[in-house]
Amino acid sequence: MIKTSLAECHSRIQPYIHKTAVISSRLINEMIGIDVVFKCENFQKMGAFKMRGATNAIMQLSETQKARGVVTHSSGNFAQALSLAASSLEIKAYIVMPNSAPEVKVDAVKGYGGIISFCEPTIKARVQASNQIIHETDATFIHPSNDMNVILGNGTACIELLEDHPELDVVFVPIGGGGLIAGTALAAHYYGNNCEVIGGEPFEVDDAYRSLQNGKIEYNKTTNTIADGLKTHLGDINFPIIQNHVNRIIRVEEFEIVSAMKLIYERLKIVIEPSSAVAFAALLKEKTAFKNKKVAVLISGGNVNLNQLPF
């Protein structure tokens, strides 16, 4: 059932997304002693994997729902994705963003036609603002990560990766709201050959690590991390998928995220955002455990303010 849904989703959204490149660096491989490839969702439309899930979710709405528009809350990437996907289908997109969202992401949402409402940078404030818009417009709420149609859409990145590299043993994925790692884990389970999915998460927002350890959804009291896209928590739809298909999350320090981000800029010559570097940082942190493995890192996005690079 899930494999069929993934296949249908992949076929459905293909006209609206890019099949992104998979690249590698001989110098990085020699430096860390691992054969690693990078799935570059920073090359995706609007610059992040979230275009996949947003497109699939909107395409699954009824005509009545489409006429009323969609609403979400997001620190940036899903806001951009939903705005662009909605615009291409001539649907209104109401976007709730925290007032701390990076300016580059705010500008992008505006450019894609999203109708922005700002709120305080808390989950509670995001939900309240979204509910107010729903009350006023009757728009359909689409959660950035805790929505099965979004999760399936996200999983298509890993389907493409495994089509190109069916021999992969491990895929590293950054984990914030859980939508990407849940979709990736489903794709790896149904399309891979004993392919393991490992999450990378900042110590400063390690709710997913604690959730997996404790068997229940945990939350963060602070969100003091450079990885602005990972400042949210798991949901009741994606958490059971993660419990069933993800055995391990590796936590990384802030300096490790910066170091991994800098290495990718220097060696791969591509622009990535800090959240994307978290997955690579997790691999670097425990690289000796993966010496004889064929490894991939999913680069989740490249929407970063180049005037505020951390190096």
C-alpha cells in the first residue's frame, strides 16, 4: 500500500519538480575515508526538498478546497514551497512565519505570491495565527511535516537517489519536524536493499533523539541553533514511521554544523543552508563506523542569507 502510494506520488509530481543531481567529491572521500554521495535538493525548485511534499499535498485537495486556498506555518522553506506550488495552480497560499525568519526566506515567499502573517517564534504562536486564518478564510491547513501527503512527497527524493545508487547502505538526513526523515525512511524501506536511514540533529534541539529514546514525542525548551529549519518537533503522523524505520539519530554540536557546512562550500562548491549541513556533520562525527559502507547525505536545501554565513 505504502509502496504504491509512493510510486503514484512520484509519478504525480514529476512534471512540477526537478530530478536533482547526485554529486560526489574525491577529495571529501579521501579526507574522511568513505565513499559518499550527496543528493542535492538545494537544486530543487525554490531551493529545498519541501517542494515535493507541498506539491503532492496541494494536488490531493478537492476543487472546493483549492478554491478556498491553503495555509501553513513555516520558518521558511515550506512557506516558499507551498507558495510556489499554490501559485503554479492559481491557488491562494496564506503563510504564517515567525518574526525571526531569515530575510532571504521572507523575500522568497513574497516573490512566490504567499500572503504572509508574522507571529512570535513559538509553536503556540504559529498554531494560533494559522487557526485565525482558517477561521477567517476557510482555507485548508497543510502541515509542513506532519501530513501523510507531504511525507510521501518528501520520500520521492530518496526514490530518485536509490534509482541512481541502488547499492546504498546508509542515507543521512537532517531531522527537524520529521517529514523528510519519515518519507526517506519509507522510501529506503520499500525501494532500498537493507538501506538504513540515520538522522542528524543539533544538540540544541534534540527533541527527536529524546523522542526515539523515550518512545513519546518530546519538545524543546530552547531553540538556540544555527540550523533554523530544524527548530520544530515531531508529529503524531511521522513519529510512528520514524519509530518503525529509523534506529538511530546522531546529535551534533553547533561548531560541527559550521565545519560541515564550510567543507561542503569549499569542496563541493555548492550553496547549502545550515540545516542541510547537520546530516553531513552527523556522518563526520562518527565516520569510523561507516568506513566500509556506501553512504549518501541528503542535502535538504540551499536557502541561506549569504551576508550571514557562519564562517
